[in-house]
Amino acid sequence: MRMPLARHVVEAVAVENGVCIRPMPMRRTNLDTGETQIIPVPCGATLASKCPPCAEKARRLRMAQCKTGWHLDDEPVPDPDPPTGDAKALATLRADLEAARADVLAAGDTEQAGEIDELIGQVDDELAALGVRGKAAPDNRDRPRRVRSTKRRQDAPDLPRLPVDRRTVGQTFEAADGTVWRPSMFLTLTCDSYGHVHKDGTPVDPASYDYRRAARDAIHFPKLIDRFWQNLRRAVGWDVQYFAALEPQKRLAPHLHAAIRGTVPRAMLRLVAAATYHQVWWPSTDRPVYDDHRLPAWDDTAGGYVDPDTGAPLLSWDDALDGIGEDDEPAHVVRFGPQLRADGVTANTATTGRMIGYLTKYLTKSLDACHDIASDPQRRHVDRLADALRHEPCSPTCANWLRYGIQPRNTRPGLVPGRCKGKVHRRETLGFGGRRVLVSRRWSGKTLTDHRHDRVAFIRQQLEAFGHTGDGPAGDPAANRTAWQLLRPGDPAAPRREHLLLHAVAQRHAWRAQLDAARAAAGGGLLPATGPPLPDAA
């Protein structure tokens, strides 16, 4: 029984060679000759529990993205081009059609209003064809908009408010010897405390530990992060750019690490963190109305859920929101905790590489696997938090609203409280339903796909410098005359996964041999790196 299985040996060899262990068989057909070939395509997983090579590849791509935009000296994204004459003419036509639509609706002619809507759609399509981003006006005209008071809470300090300049590059400093440098920062933020904990993150008194507030903070933490960057930009007066990654602390609270381009005074960071909050204007969920043994039932006649005893329809979502008065308090308020750390970082130093590695070290793991759960108190701590998240509403469409006597928005039959399919209810997310990596729009001026293409172009440049042109799928000059098709399970032409792995490992060995031969013929060195910066932290 201690003898390794052949399948596991093949997977171990694939991992050592950086080959995807869950390849997808793709049929590549040459449209000119009709020749077909089965090619294993990487799965692209971002978690090591699914595919370690693909997850590590995705992590290193994020490292390159972080390093590219952290210490820029020039603005990465230029200002948008001015609108052309054709775009202005179409916008004028769009305004005339909007006015005509309002006139026919006032006259009660809905049929002609529908024809104008079709013309408006055509004008929007023409604007998009000219390269205009977005739409001149939203399509949903009748959506009601609830307005809440924007007055700041009395228990939150005031913040300075400056006009936000479009500058994204940080300030330069000059030393006494004339040396000029442009430092940046590494920021750490976390949630507030929910009770005293031990060193392993477990609560000292589980009975008094506020799991409900911990679950709600985790669910609404993305909104708090967005509000923090908004407040920070208004307080400092320039467009602060960031590359942030989320991970849990040992106590399982959300924990944010962020690389900030430029420097901000630490006193300002602490003031902004203390003054930042997010109010959740939802119906109250402090007291459940129904339990698991007595839940509302769907009624086809009423078109919604009704009380299991009286048959009365439950309160709709819009009526529940309308019941929140001006003097009522929000259902929940999310804040940052007092733990805040900000360190200065300069470009092209060993500290930069270590910080990037520290920022991305948990990206290949799910949130519940970032820290080892080795003891029974830790397991019970995770179970209690997962149970609190299971019954907490995550969105207006969550099925858990039925437990509180409220019909979710866009209600439908089959909803069961405690079985919502939202991402925040999963154990591996610990309540965080947002993206693990948060990158500002003007960080590097490129999308993640652009960074991926830059790395491929860099490798091709190195190979061409050695006099070698790729003969694989990526280097096929006739790639535009090929068609790709995914082989579904059960397709008789689909090879076994082990055969795909062996084929991919052999292909990787062939490519490596070609690179070594070209490197030896060129004198054993590579050209200077003109492509994206390679990560210098493991």
C-alpha cells in the first residue's frame, strides 16, 4: 500500500515541470488543410487545491502586475481623446430622440414611443462603434431611486475634502546630497475586534464572541474598502492608486494588504481609516420570525411566499425598505479596527520583492486554508462562524430574508433559508464574496490580459534573439486560419487525462531543450529584459 500509484507519479512529474494537471482537451482544426490535432489547454485555476501549476502561474502574473505599477514615474493612462464630430452629432440626435420620446409619452402614444426606443438603441450602437465607452443614458428609465441622508454620523470624525487631481504619481523627495527618490507605501488594514482571542485566533469566551457582527462585517467588507479609497482620495487631493489583496487573520477576520503608489502621511491614513464607515440600509435582521421547522411556503395564486399558518403574503422587499424611517438606524455599520500599519518602500530594493511576495503569498489558497486549522478549538471556531454566515442575508435576493418575514427581491419558488447559493455563504470564503485581488483602474494602464500578453511577447523576443521561432500553437503563423473546439466528456475522440499529461510534459521538455540549445549557441546568456518585470520574490 505504500507503493505510489502511477497516476500520482505522472501528476507529480507534471507539477515539477509546471504542467497543468487538469488540462482541457481542445480540437484544433486547420481550416485550409482540414488537419485536426488534440491539444491540452491549461485549466487556468487560481487555487492550488485544484491545480498547483496554474495557480502558481496566476500568482506570478499578479506579482508582475503589482511590480509594474507600484513605482511609476509617469502617468500610466493618458487622458481620453476628445470626442469626434460624428460622436457629437450622434449625441445631439440622441438628445432630440429623448425629447421626442417624452412628448409622445405625454400624449399617451406608447406604440410610437417603442419605435423611438428602437432608434435610440441604434444610435447607442453607432456611438459604441465609434469607440465611445458606456451609454449616454441608462436603459432602465423607471427604476425608483431611494435617497438616504448623506449627513455624516456623529460618532465619526470629519475629514478634509479637497478637489481630486487626476495625478496618480506620488511626490518626489530630495536628500541633502541631491539624491531624488519617489517612495511608495505598503498599507495593512483589518476589521474591528469581536472579543478577546488566544494566539491561535480562537476566542477566549466563545459565548460572548460576537459572531453575528463578524459575519456581517465580512459580508459588507468590500463596500468598506471602496469607501476608504474614496475618502482617501478626497482627503489628500490626488487619485491614489492601489494593488490590494485580501486574506484572513488567524481570528478569521478580513485583513487587507495594499501597495500604494506614492506616499500619504501616516496620521492622514489613521484619520481616514477611523472616519471611514459603511451603513447597510436593510430591514432589521436581529430577530428571526420563522425557524427551520416553520418556514414560509410558496403560493402560486399569490405569486409569492405566504405565512405557513395564516396564509397571509409576506412583506415585499420594496415595502420593507419603505418601512425604514428617517429616524431609524441602519441595520449594520461596518468600520475598520484600530490595527493599521503603513511602511515606506522604495523602488528596486530587496524590500520591494519581499513585500510583493508577502502581498500575494495566499492567493493560491482559499480563505479558510490560509492558516492551518490543527486543533479542535480552531475547528469549532470556523464552524460557529460558518453557521452565522449560513443564516445571514447576503444580498436583497438572498433566500434568508424569508426567515425574517420578508420576500426577497425578484422572488421565485424554491428558495430555502440557509441554502442560499451566494458566494459569501461558502465555508471557503469566510463571508467575503468579492474579488481576492483589488486593482485600481489607473494602476499600470493595462488589464491582466495585457500583462499576460506582454509576458508571452517577452519570451518570443528572447527566442527570436537566439534565432529560434516557435513551432507550437502559440507560434503558429496560421493561427487565424484555425478553429478551436472543446471536447466534452464522453466524446470518443477525447483522450484520457493521463495521456494529455504525458503529452504536455514531453512538449515542455522539447521546448526546454530548444531553449537550452539556443542559449548555448548564443553564448549562454539572455538578452536584457525589455518585457514585463520578472518577479524577484518567491
